[in-house]
Amino acid sequence: MRLFAATLATETNTFSPLPTSLESYREAVFLRPGEHPDDAPRMCTAPLFVARRRATRDGFTLIEGSCFAASPAGTTNRQDYEAMRDEILGQVAAALPLNGVLLGLHGAMVAHGYDDVEGDIIERVRAIVGSNCVIGVELDPHCHLTRKRVGLADIIITYKEFPHTDVVDRAEEVLDLVLATIRGEVKPVMSVYDCRQIASYPTTQPLMRAFVDRVKGLEGKDAVLSVSIVHCFPYADVAELSSRVLVVTDGDKAKGEALATTLGKELVGMRGKTAPDYLDVAGAVAIGMAANETPVVLAEPADNAGGGAPSDNTTIIRELMARGATNAAVGPIWDPIAVRLCFDAGLGAKFPLRFGGKTGPQSGQPIDATVEVIALARDAWQSFGPTQVALGDCAAIRVDGIEVVLITKRTQALGLELFSNLGINPLAKSILVVKSTNHFMAAFGPIAKRVLYVDSDAPLSRDYRKIPYTKVDRPIWPLDAETQPQLII
């Protein structure tokens, strides 16, 4: 038995001012066959990682392809996308004959000329391997589950958790089902219900936690092989942007359609109830400063690099400074220039520094202040589940009693190492400001006495009605009051 595995992934914010090029992939995940580390998966590479560990045990030969992934940002350069895609397609052709293909994709990648990158990749792989080869795909739930990719793949599974702490578990399931299909033990069929809504579904919130736990209990029984809740990625202007429910059954299409419809209607019934409440900047800072228990975590999803934002907005820092906050820490601020200047100034230096506010109008104005360089770190990283995420060179500065972590590799707040790398103890801070939507909860949730979500003036507005969509199929909630949720596959 011969299996091929590869990855090509990013999450594309089509409104982002940050173009994505080949260099963006080189800075994140750019691995040729055989180069993937053994310690942990990287961004969207879990299918290859899992298959490598299990090949001998499960009796198959794994042919490893390239793995390319970039941090979320704007649309990928067309020439660069096609070059990476064609490299992988060449590897698929060279690996023939194949019984199965494992693709670690994101699901919300857009390149110039390709609104459905994943559909394009799966279509071209299918044309090479033929109809008898089993194609299994792992996607992020913040994806666009298009009709095209469902029609071309045999098995699609998304992560269930948000924060995404289950990427390896879901990759194991993809591999299990691909192997079972090849062996003739199951015959997967997929059914999809379109909820016609744009929403956020953190599984750390009670309503979604209960829903996902119940969904997990349905799998492995009565011919139900897998259930995926597709959240959608709100910051992409593509036609099939919508929350959807995907059910994979063992040869029972009617059962899959019925279950997808039932669960989809439940998700529709949760409209407006699945996301946390959001405070304005002034209100959140005031509550944080008045709190008796610490640390209070202020999350700023609107400047989340994980959604394609620059992560250099200064509004919350300015509010903390204006209110005279002390014992507060903020991170990360993406500012490679400021980091370079801090290294040049040296540890312990006090000097005038302009930081933040560099990328565009929604980054706010840069802060000009005399700062103290309190820590420096080369090639730092933070953890996210089993994965290590690069931060690059980092500097910690202190300004008016507020400590700010500056980074060179743009990413969101994920692990406590974001602060501890630089000698900042998160547990000792009264206020921690983290630029993240919900992935921070895996590490910061357990230490927080209270978590406040802030909707700032940074690019990723939590009110989706403010996003200037032009391609999204309408009607869809909350852009439209009346919608028509329905089974589509």
C-alpha cells in the first residue's frame, strides 16, 4: 500500500494590507520531502506527521511531499502559489501508483486568480491519481467548505476544537478512514448542510462546548464515521463563505443527510449566542484595572495576526498609559524595526523609541516614548499544543509601568512563552493584553482570573456587517435577516 502526504496552507484575509509571497512561506513552513521534523507537526502538516509515525505499524509505504505554510495575511501571489502547487503535483505524479493521498490544507487560502485554492489542488491531484485512489483531507474549521472540494475528495475532516488543540487527533482520524477505505472496510459518503451564517464559535464558551461534546458522542455509531462543524473564516470575500455541517457516513447517504440537517438546524438556532460579549477599549481597561484578582486577560481579536491582522495596533496600549496602568504586559506587537533598534541599544538601555502603528490606518498612531529595554531574545518561540510557533528575535520594553513584547515574526499570542521568554511572569501581572481571538485560551485561560474580550479599532471587526463583502453569496446572516439554510450535498 502506497500513500502520499503533503501540505500547502495559509488562512487568507482578502482585506489584509499584507500580501503573501513565497518569502512568507519561507519564514514559516517551507519543507521539502524528508525535511519535516520528527518532534511535532507544523502548521497544517499533521497528516504527514501522523502518517510517518504509523507507516511501519500499519503496513504502508509513505511518500513524503513538500510542506508549505504561511502565517495568515493577504492574498497569495499567483505565481508563487502555482509554483508550490505544481511542485507538489509533480511529486504526486512521480509517486504513482498510489492507493491514498493525505492533504494537510487550511481551507481558507486564496491566491490571485484562485478563490478556492483547496478545490484547485484537490481537483488537480484527482486528475493525476484517478478515481480509485482515496483522497483524505484535514482542514481548519475556519475554512470555506466548497461544493467543489467535497465533490472531489473522499474524506474531509476539520478540527473540532477552537482553540485548535486537536490537530493531531483529527489527522489520526483522517488516516484511519483513508486506510479503512482502501481496505474496503468502509465506504465514506459526505453530506453537507449550509447554515447560511457568518459567526464565531469558540469551544471554550459553554454553548459550543456542549454542542461539540455531543457531536463527538455521535461518531463511531450507527454508520456515522465523522462529524465536522465548519465555522467559516469571516475575513475572506469568497462566494461560499458560510458556516456548514459536514457528516461522513459509511455508505448511508440518507442517514448523513438527516444528521447534517438536524445538527445544522441546531447551529442556526444558536445565532448570536456562541461568541463572547465584547467590550470597548476604555470599558475593558477600566474593568481590568479595578479587578481585585489577577491576572485579568484582555483579548484583542481585532488585531489578531492569526486572522491576517498586522498585530501592531496601539490603541489599548495608549489607553493603559492614559489611565496610568502599572503592572501590565502587552503582546505581541509586530515591529521588526523596533526590535532591531532595541538590540542595537542593548539590554538595560533607556532611549527614545517609536513602536507599533506602522502598517496602515487601522494600526493606530505609533507610540513615541522613552523606553527601557528589559529583555532581548534571539530566535524565540511559543507553544501551541504540540506545535512550536516561531516568534523570531524579540525585545521586551517598559514604558510607564507597562511591559510590551515586540516580535519580528508576525503571529498571535498563543503560549505563555510569549512573555516568559523575556523574563515576564504572566502570573505576576495585573493585566495581560493578548492579541488573539481565542487560541490564547489554551494557555492563558487556565491562569486567568477573568478574561475580557475587546473589540478595538484594529482591522478585524467583530461586527461582520461592517466588512465590505462583494462576492459572498447572499442572503446570509447577519448581513441579511432572512436566510434559507438547507442541505446542499
